[in-house]
Amino acid sequence: MGVPDGAHTHGGGGGLADLVLLGIGVVLVGPAVTAALVALVHVLFVVAAAVAAVATGGVVAFGVWRWRHPVTAPWERGELSAAVRPPLPRREPQAISQGQHLHIHLAGLPEDAQAEVLSRLTGGQ
């Protein structure tokens, strides 16, 4: 049974007694283990079938959606991005009408520059 080394032994094989005990254990526990393995394989099969069915349905649904909504380039759909659209026409600045007001900050300008700005705005009056 092995080489004694104080409190325990090292190495050594089981021999015929261990083989007989293993055989008895397999005979006693074998049907229960076999039934458990069969149940486990059955559960795994059912889960795999469900996952496969959901995946197949998803692939079919995506295919139908893609068939009804084909991929086209933006210029084929008439949608161009802002980068390739022509620029808007330039509008000339409009004069300030009677109902509008103008708010100007003249602080920091020399007095002669302030006077010139005000004279231009009032029309030289």
C-alpha cells in the first residue's frame, strides 16, 4: 500500500480492494448517475433547440426587413449631407426699418470715432 513515512504513506497503488470498491459504487450509483446525465442532456438539447429557433426567427425577420428597406446611398435617396450640399445664396444685409432698434457699444473708442459712427448711423444729421 505504499511506503510508510511517519503518520502517513506515500505512493502505492490501490490494488484489487480499491477496484472492487469502485465496481460496487458504480453498480449502486450507476442508474442514478445515468438518469441524471440523460436528464441533463435532455435539458441541454431543449435549450439549444430554443436558442436555435429564436436565432432563426431573428435572421428571417432581419432578412424581411432588409428586403423591404434596401440600403441605398444618400445621393440615390436625395439626401445629401451638409458637407456636399450647395451653399445657401448670400443675402444682402437689410436696412434697419422703423420698427427695429439698434444697440451699439461704443465704449473704448476715441471720441472722434464715436462721433463718426453716430453721424453715419443718423445720416449725417
